[in-house]
Amino acid sequence: MEIGKRAVKVFRMKNRKGYAALCCDHLTEGSTQNQALDRMEKALARTDRKLKKKK
């Protein structure tokens, strides 16, 4: 899966209930694949805002 130009890996967690998404040193969890992916979008948006603010 991709968000913008970034590759996102979504996988089922073995030791917990639900799914996780991994991208650009971010790890998010959700009860479904879509929820984990939505949370990843928000995490990447926060990071982008912080990077733009520093410049």
C-alpha cells in the first residue's frame, strides 16, 4: 500500500489483536487494516507539518 509516494507495510500482529502499519519510522496500530492505515496517514501528516514548521 502507499500513502502519497511513501510505501506502507500493513501486517497482522502476532502478540496482539489487530493490525499494524509501518512507514518512515512510524508504527501505528488499529483493530482493522483500514484503521491502522488511517492512523498512519495522520501520523505522516503531523510529521510533515513539523518539518515544514522547522524550515
